Amino acid sequence: MTEALAGQRAPLGFLGLGAMGAAMAGRLLDEGFALTVWNRSPEAADAVAQREGASRAAAVADVFAAAPVVHSMLSDDRVVLDLFTDELLAGAPTGRVHVNHATISATAAAELAERHARHGVGYVSAPVLGRSTIAGTGALLVVASGEPGAVERALPSLESLGARVWNLGADPRLASIVKIAVNYSILNALQSIAESVTLVEAGGIDPSTFVEILTHTAFSGSAHKGYGPIIAEKRYEPVGFAMALGLKDLGIAEQTAAVLGVTLPVAPVLRELFTAALADSELAQLDWSAVAEITRRRRTA
């Protein structure tokens, strides 16, 4: 994008510049948006602010003052609820929209939407599907829900972030439920791959060859094609998604299932495996797919 095009785009704010947030912010800059950024640790914000079109704000309120649409990528319910307080939102200028990309519970999404509405701030739930390693390329997928006017205002930047955007409707909980369900499916896929790879290894078969066979036709989606080789080759760095976040997302899935009256029979098994992985000082620092090593280690022959 040229500097001239950047001037044609409405300015945006971006809060939360971990691996995923920084990559998403970079993508928006590449697409010609001017960004005002903030991060709890200022070093990450300083790194993004070095780019043309970006500036660092000293406080979250300053980001809302500078940009009509503010994106955020934070870690969990507690962090998001602690940051977007009634006090903060009451001070936001009229007509602001907050686009929340965090994977949070449906209960937290509903509470946040109510807070924002009390102070006339639009709220959009917009979690993304995809690893931080592709977030800078525009290949993420976005599921969004919220008040239609707020979603419409967020759409230009959402379409720049993702290869596709699904608008699920006005209820802000819906996007959160879909993201939780997708992550729960991935958690199951990681364990399914781990068990299958351990099985063929025990039979003396090259796990990479097995994954090639597995993903050729029957399991050709991105989860198996992406994580299959990682597990087969034990390539758990760089970390695309942290082990602790995997357990966090499993907890949200369990909580959501309880609220909706759904039984998840596999969830207790996954919880035990992720708990064991996090108790291991080496595995705990690796990508969440390294949970497969717990199954490998439990092979008896």
C-alpha cells in the first residue's frame, strides 16, 4: 500500500500486541490503515510504532480518542473485563466501536456488550481462526457478531485482516460460541493425530509418511495438514499458539457446554493431558500441539 492510500483509510486503534496482535496490526498497516497502538508492555507497542503510519499511545483512553474503530487482541475473560471498564467506556468519544478479537466466553461477551451499550460504544465480537504465523498475510478467517451498525463500521478492517468474514448476527455471544467450538474441534484433532502417530510409530512406520497418507484425502483440512507434520516431526517451535492458551480454551468450551446443557465426553481426557503438559517445564513452553508428547511418552513398548 502507498502512503497516499493510507491517507484514504479511516484511522484505527489496536490494543494488545502479543504475537497474534502484533501480526494483525502489521497487516492493517500493510493495508494502508493508520494505527494508534497500545500494549501493557510498552516495548511491544514501540516496535509496532516504528513503522510508517503507526503511533504509540500512553493509555487506552488515548487510543479511543484517536480512532473511531478500536481493535483489541487480549488473552482471556479476566484481562478483557478488567480493561474495558465502565469508567473507560464512559470517557470514549461518541460513536466509537470496539472490535474484540479475543477468544472469550459467551458470558463475558454478553457482559462486555452490555457495558459498551450503556455508554454508547459499539461492540463487535470478532475472534479469528488461524495461527499467529499467518496473521500478517491476510489469511485469517473472522467470525463476527454484534449490533449491525457496529459490524458494518468494522467491516473494512475485518476484511483486510481475513480471507473471509462470517457475520453471524446481532447477538455478541454467537461469534464467541463458534470460535470456542472451532478450538474444541482442533483440541480433539491434536489428540487424534497424537494417538494415530504414536500407533504407527509403534509399528515401525515413518510418522511423516503416515501423515502424508492421512491428509491426502480423508483429512485434508488445515488442522490436520498443519498440525500433522508438526506432531510427526516434533516441530513445536516457533510457538504459534501457547500451551496455556490451549487449556484456557478448553476451559471455556467446558463452561459453555455446561451453560448450554451439552455433554463433552472427551473434555476430561483433554484436560488431563493438557494439565500434564503444562506441568512439564519443557512442554509448557512449546506450541499447544506439543501436548502430543504426553501420549508418545505413555507408550509402553
